[in-house]
Amino acid sequence: MRDIGHFIGGNTVPGTSGRSGEVYEPMTGEVRARVALASKADLRAAVENAKAAQPAWAATNPQRRARVLMKFLDLVHQEYDSLAELLAREHGKTIPDAKGDIQRGLEVVEFACGVPHLMKGEFTEGAGPGIDMYSIRQPLGVVAGITPFNFPAMIPLWKAGPAIACGNAFILKPSERDPSVPMRLAELFLEAGLPPGIFNVVNGDKEAVDAILDDPDIQAVGFVGSSAIAEYIYGRAAANGKRVQCFGGAKNHMIIMPDADMDQAVDALIGAGYGSAGERCMAVSVAVPVGQATADRLIEKLVPRVESLKIGPSTDPTADYGPLVTRAHLDKVKAYVDLGVEEGAKLLVDGRGFKLQGYENGFYLGGCLFDEVTPDMRIYKDEIFGPVLSVVRAKDYAEALRLPSENEYGNGVAIFTRDGDAARDFASKVEVGMIGINVPIPVPLAYYTFGGWKRSGFGDLNQHGPDSFRFYTKTKTVTSRWPSGVKEGAEFSIPTMR
Ligand code: NAD
């Protein structure tokens, strides 16, 4: 049995709490490791190391900081395959999907290599008589990221890449369910030349999180996870005076207009609804066909595709998706399927009885498909986070636009249509943060920002893209006048440009 500690000040340490959690291999259901759960003292040790290392890192010029990130990219590429397997075995997703998880994280690190440009300030010559004005961006100091289980490489890198590039020291509290990849990333950062103390990993649960939220030396907290925890973290960290951004859960709709290419729409739904066993914040969990005829055509094509999904162990590259992350989560998702039946939705494909030969203890669930789901049902309202797709039939476009707009979440949404007018109207009016037009999972690329609306996002700046450089820096504005430009005498009224 492997023991996973923390990565503090460039060293792997066991921690002092005496508490630990089990880390599963979802494809077999076996416990493969024990992860230390940090105490307040462990977190404090990480903060002290980060604080000591940060000023010299901030004083390192941005090109040199970028070169460390470039070297890190090289090192990750060299062990791409083994890292993807480690990730897949601990999370449950398939190896090709695990590679995507790593790649989407690296793309943000690539973007962060543009830090010399991205941190540039502004300058105005002659803003007033003899006056020049300029702004500079400075790092915040020690910052922290708290991340979910479902992207154990991508989301830590979305946070750490820009934060480190800006000259901050970073403390990561990854999910306690799959901590091995973040720990390996920490070693690779060190090998790439990042000074000890600039990237730390503190493993743990609520105790570690609360220690982060209350620590006076942590200037900013970035969180990704479920909405209830996002809201809690946003409130507590903000009350403690920190800069906070928290991204929460989702209920992503896909609208299928009567003129949509139905084969394309069904391909999109199968991949976006069931890929990674539905454990993605941008997974499509609600299909909204517009009009009864569209709905009937959709169901006719969708049912055989859901029935023939190939579910396999994470190491099977031909599997469509693998197991769920833990037995507890599997039980929760199954309970939602039971609930949907009780609520009166029509269960067209029931994956609850699925068993994989040779992997009987793995956390598998076959694809489930509900038709005739209505907005008052809990299976519509709650985020299920599993391979369960609900079809809500809309009578017209207006109703289809209203559904995602009135939903409490607002992460992603897609519309499938050939009608440019409808697509344009939808993109403009829908109350959701990320929109796909004939694209089912519209995750913006690294140089745009990522963020949901309503209960999918708390705080006012998005992740990655230019917003991340705003989030991880503070702006200083300097107004300067050299003695030759000074007017005689004291001025008692507020200076203006009149
Ligand atoms: P989670 O909320 O259970 O955990 C996220 C983090 O919070 C973990 O590090 C965990 O240790 C910590 N945590 C859990 N309970 C806590 C508590 N009571 N107090 C303090 N900290 C606590 O989320 P998860 O199950 O790991 O991840 C799945 C969720 O993340 C889904 O809701 C999914 O939609 C969401 N997600 C959102 C995005 C996004 O960008 N909006 C991206 C990925 C995942």
C-alpha cells in the first residue's frame, strides 16, 4: 500500500495529523493508497515555505519564470503516457481521456509562458502638465487553489500555471480522491527549476480547506468543485478579506432544433453526455428537442446508441467510458436513477444492472436514459454527475431558450441547428456563461476565459485566459511629475483636467 504525503518546500513529507484517507482504483474497486489529510499545522508549514520563497521568485524576471514553465512542459511531455495511466487508474476515466485532461492543463501553462507580455502595464505620457501616468501589475504573494476530483491534472494546472507565472507562490489542495498526479506534477515543477516552496501540495479534506480560508498570509483562493462548497468557500474566504473565485456545479442543456443534423446531434450527445462517465462539469445532462417530431426522431436514434455504449476498465483504450470515481458516488448516481423512476420520468435505458466480467468490484454504471423529464423533477434540478441523460421535450424555441436560462446553474449550453438566426439569437439571449453552436462541450481554449454564470460561478473573474492574469496580480497606478513640471504654490482644490 502506497502512502501519499504532502509536497512542501520541495520535499515530500508525511504530515503531522495522523489522519489519512483511502485512495481507490475505481476500475477494480481496490484501495491502492492512503493519503495524508493535513492539519492546520501542515498547512501552516506550507505557507511558511511559500512565504519565504516568493519574494525571490517575484524578483526573477518574467522571461526566466516563463522558461521554467517551458521546461516543465517538456518534462510532462516526456512522461505523458505514464502520467495518463496514473491518472486513469486513480480517477477511473479512460487513458485517452486522461491524456486530454493533461493536455488541456498544459495548454494553459503554454498560455502562461506569455507572461512577459501578459503582465505588461500601461503608460500615458503627458496625462497632465508634466505628468506621466503608468500602471504596473505585481503578484499577490502566497495564493491557494482547491480543486475537484474530476480533472486532477487540468484544473490544478489552470490555477497554478498563471499564478506561478505571475510570480506568486502557490499552495494546491487537490481532491483527496485522486492526489497522485498533482504530487507528481509538483516533482516535475521542481525538476524544471522552480524554486522549492513556489508550488506546494497539501493533501486533505475540510480541515485543510478551512485552514486555507482562515490563514492570514494567503492572499487569494481559487476553487473548483460543487456549488454548495463553492458558495461556502466564497463566503468564508471573502469574509477573511481574500480575493476569491469559486466555480461550481452544472446542469448543461443541449437544444436540438427541428432543422438540426440529427446524426451529428446524436453523436454529440453520446460523447458529451456519457464521456468520462458524465463526471465533467461541461457534460451535457439534459437534451432538449424542440417539437414532438424532433423528440421522437432523437429518441429513436439515441436509444440504440446508449444501449451499445462500451463500458470498460480505465486501461481499455477502446472503452467509451470507465468506472465512476468511488462506490459512494456510484451509489448516489444510482439513487438518482431510482428517484427519476419514482418521479415518473420514463427510463428508456437502465444501466443499473451493468456488471463487467473480471472487474465485478469496480464502480461501473451502464448508460441511463430518461425521456419525459419535467423541470419540477429533482433529476432535472440536481447535478447528478454520472452517465445519466434526461430528455426534456420543449414545445417551441421560446421554451427551449427558457429552460437553461431559468435553471439555477449556468455553466455550459449548446444549440444544434442549421439556422444562423436562431443560433445567433440563442447565443445572445441565453443566461449561461459558455455557449456551443453545433459544439456540445464548448470549453474555451486557454487564451479565452472559462467560467459559468449563476450558481456555477461565484466571484467576478474567470479562470485562465487574460482574466487569470488579472486575478493573480494586483494593479498599482503611478502618477509622476518631475521637478521641472511642478507648478509654484499649494493647491487646495482637487486637481482636475478641466
Ligand atoms: P467537491 O465540492 O466535493 O470537492 C471539491 C474540493 O472541495 C475538494 O478539494 C474537496 O476536498 C473540498 N471539499 C469537499 N467538501 C468540503 C467541505 N465540506 N468543506 C471544505 N472543502 C470541501 O467536488 P468534487 O466532487 O471533487 O467535484 C465534482 C464537482 O466539481 C461537480 O459539482 C462539478 O460540476 C464541479 N466542477 C466544476 C467545474 C467548473 O469549472 N465549474 C469544473 C470541474 C468540476
